[in-house]
Amino acid sequence: MTKVAQISCGTEYSGIQWMLNDIAEQVGIELVYPEMELSKVELACKEIGFEAESPSLNMMIARAVSMLDDPTIKGALLLTCFKCSEGTIVKDTIRKYLHEKTDIPIILYSNVEKPKEIEIFSRLEALKTLIARKTLLMREKQEGTTIGVDSGSSTTKAVVMRDDEIVGEGWLPTTDPIKSADDAIEAALKEAGIPEKEVDAIGVTGHGRELVSEHVKADLSLEEVSVVSKGAALLSKRHKGDATVIDIGGMNNKLILMRDGIANTFNLGGICGGSSGRFLEVAAHRLDVDISKLGQLAMKSKVKKGEEEFELQSYCMVFGIQSLVVALASGVKREDVAAAACRSVATQVYENQIREMEVRPPVIFVGGVSLVEGVKREFEDMLGVEIIVPPYSQHAGAVGIATLVSGV
């Protein structure tokens, strides 16, 4: 069991502690709760450079400081309530402090009233990988001939790599995960001109990885956070120093801070599918344009930042589309509606994920939505930095696992 410190404003947290403990045990993590004497809380706040209005949050700061006294702790879970603005500040302050003092990986999690077990499981599983497989994750080059499969919620991607080069790719909608994986692999091998018998190893990541891994007899199966960050580092050739990865897929999002090509802090998901690629697919359908052309349509919008822009009235996927339909019926230009859809996705990711963490340039944008130019532009306007969309950005997960499996 790997010891991970739960740093929160309460040891028994909001009625979900049983769930946290149960899932942690499933993935091989022992959650521990660092404590500090009340008399030393003020000193801890001075040490970390911040004092909150809430006594509970100041105790959370003290727990973070006291955690450093236990060298057996290998990771940290920073946990506060969803939409607690002061909690968000405290979490990021603690994260910065711990990254100055240690190299342990950290999860940021904002608890909602009824959290889904799968959401907690995916976060703790990723944390366990970052702790237990760090040597493998240090790999910077693919060797031999390998296949990487990313069985995503909306699309399945496969790449064939040979000696650090992508020589074949397959990309198609996920219907039946096994059939989609088989078809993607077949397409990638055909493009590469390589028979399957010449493949040295195959790796699988993504939502459907357990099912697909068993089917293809994978040599390595890993969760997405560690794999996508590795793929982003490989594709952008950012193996040294700090970087930030934004990954927007068909149904969920990842915000990852990397150091030397390995994730060391991350948060996952938004509050609604309105921040996902699926929302943009529906918007494109309503605008009568292929999803591959939606970003180009948005780029034709002449409304400049600061001028009166059309905005969707809700982040909810259903009500956002309703607002879009009403706008078109009211005479708003198609390109302005497309730009609003892109802005809505970027804004929701910014407000619910990016604001929880300090962005470290360079910012690398991967996942299927990275190919929608309008979303890239919106992120650049919001963050004030250039966004890097590397070649094959939609294949970051497949490239990451194809590279990692070559080291197994």
C-alpha cells in the first residue's frame, strides 16, 4: 500500500470518507491524515505564506506543513468543497508550497454533494500510477515497433510507431469498444504497411482500456492522466522543465501540470458535458457544418474582444444548444454563434479547472477538441499565452502508451 496524505479542511470529509477509503484501498493506496497541534497552526500559516478566514482551512494548511515530517508519504490529495473560492485559493497555495519542498504528485479535487465513485477512482488510480510507475514514465523515446490504442468515450485512436516515428494511424467513433479498437488497429497497420506479426508490443489506455486490453492481450494498460501527459510531452518535445497540458476529449477534460515530461498535479472533468467535445459536435450539427470545420467557421467571426459578443446563456449542454438555436432564429450570424460555442467550452474549462491551478507555460493543447481552432483562440485570449497544438495532438494518448509500452 502506498501512503497518500489527504489534506482537507476536515479529516472525516463531508460524509464521503468511507468512499474515499474504499476506493483508495482498491487501487493500493492508504490514505493518512497528517495532524498538527492547534498551537502551531499560526506558525504553519506563516511558513506557507497565507492565512485564511476559515479556521478549518488554516488547519488544512497546517496539515500540509506537518506532512513534510513523514518521508513515507508519496503523494497528496488536496480536497475542498466545490465552488469554495477560499478553498480553491488554499489548495493552490498548498500545491505551490509542496512543489517547492517535494517532488510528490498531487491531486486537486473539489467535492460535490453526490460524487460519482468512478470519478474518485480515476483520480486515485492516476495518482497511484504516477507514484508506482515513475521510472517507466521517465521514458522519452519510443523504440522498436509498437501499437498504442486510446479507447476513448467518443472516439478510438490507434497509432503504429517505429523507432520514435508515427508510421500509421487510425481514428474512428467508439461504438462497440472492441470492434472500434480492432478497426482502428487495422487502419493504422494498413497505413504503416506493417504486418501485425512484426509488432513488438501493444499498449492500451482510455475509458475502455480494461475490455480492450484483455481482447488484444495488451502488454501494458494504464490510465489516461499519466499517458496523455507523456504523449503531450513527446509530441511537443517538451521533456524538460515545467509545462501545462489541456486535454479536451469527447466527454471529459483533463488539466495537467507537468515537470520534466511527467504529470505532478492534475484535476479532471467539468460540471457538465457543455465543456466537452460532444457539445461542439451537437453545435456543429445545428450550424450545419462538419465538426472539422466548426473552428474555421468560428475564426470568421469579426467580433473583437471587448465588443458586444453573443454569449450562450448556459453552460448546460441542453440549455446551451437551446440558446444557440434561439440565436440563429434571431438572426445572429453563424460564425458568431460558432465562436460563442467555442468560447463557452473554453470558459467553462477555465472557470472550473484552470482557475484552480497556476498555469505553467508552455501550454500544450491535445485531444480531439485541440483541432478546433476557435477553442484554441479563446484559450489564448483568456490566458494571454500562445497555445501549442502539436502534430497528431488528437493522438496524445495513443502516442503516450505506444512509447511507454516499448519500455516494458
